[in-house]
Amino acid sequence: MQAAKILYFTVFILAVFAFVFHVTAMGHHHWKNAVRHNFTTNNYINLTTIGLFTRCVTSYFTATETCFPNKFPMNNNFLDSNLCVQTPLNDTFQCDFLPSTKGIASCAIIAAVYLGLSVVILFIHSINTSEARSIGICLSFFPLLLLLLAFIFILITLILVGSYLSRDMMYILRASFPASNSQGLLDEVRRIYTVRIGWSTGLDIIALVLTFFSFILYNVFVFKVGRSS
């Protein structure tokens, strides 16, 4: 019985920390970092950090950070991403998040919901020891599904971040290289910038690992330790 309690408490703590790390990562704009290779006075921005919905630039001279929505022009007649910050939007000029950005954000939000629900149900089950058998079975097995789904969506989030690591910078460079195709823009990004994952992505990797271990340990609890106790 004592082993079952310890294992259950471990699962709960791991799920809580996974939720905290994941939500913290979502709230910051350091999922991707783009550092310019060679600074010039014509390009005073030496660092661009990209989050789920926000893009920030750091000035080389003042080291100040300026943040704005990570949106780009949807009309191919307007390629300069700065227009989305400087120009009031109207019917002929619209800005929006990239499909890759929407996909990453959607998966991250869904994962947060599943992970949060699993934490809540694990907590309710830990303090509700007098529930009916049918309710107890649901409270025991439902977190398994939630933890599995949370793990899957965090994994998809990280895969999308890695797959579209340079996509935002490609759209930023469209105005400077309007004749380039996707491969050409990617080559220009690699020539001008070093694009890496940021510490927010690192936090989400930790959340993924914690979610995985909580899922495995909860399987052990439900199918082995919990039954034997």
C-alpha cells in the first residue's frame, strides 16, 4: 500500500512539473533564436527571438528588446514584414500568423489542456477515496489517456518547431530577396543567420520527458502496483 502511494505521488509531481514547464515555455518568446552572422550598421538588429505568437528583436546598439505579433503579410504584393507593425490593417492589406505558427501554437495549447486535466483528475482521485467503483475506474484510467495525448501533442509541437525552424526568418527575408524561391530563401537564411532552438523549446523538451515518465509510472501503478495493493 505504501509503495502504491509513493508511486502515485511521484506520478502526480512529475505531471505537475511537466505542466509548469510546458506552460512556462508557452508564455515566453524564446522558442527559436536567430543570430546574425556579421553585424553591419545597415542591419542594427543582431538577434531575433520567436515565440508562439510573438517575435522580438534586440538592437545591437542599445541592447533593448522590441516585441510585436509574429504576423506576416498575406498579400504577395506586400513582402515586407515590417508593414504588419507599421501599417494600419485594411481590406486590401491583411496580416496573419503563418500556418506553421498556428500549427505549433494549436498543438501546444491542446497539450496544455490535456496535461492540466490529467493533473486535476490525479489530484481529485488522490483525495476522493470513497467514490463508487465505476467512478474510481474512470478516475484511474482517464489520466492514462490524457497523459498519452499530452505526450503526443507536445511531441508534435517539438517536431513542428524543428521542421519549421527557419520558416519565420524566410518570410522576414522575402522583401530583400523577392525573386527567390523557398530553397533560395532558406539558403539566404543560413547564409545570414544562425537559427537555433531557444530555451523555451528546451523547457518543452523537459516537459515531454516528464510527461513520458509520468505516463510510464502511472501504467505501472494502474496495472501492477495498484492492483496488488
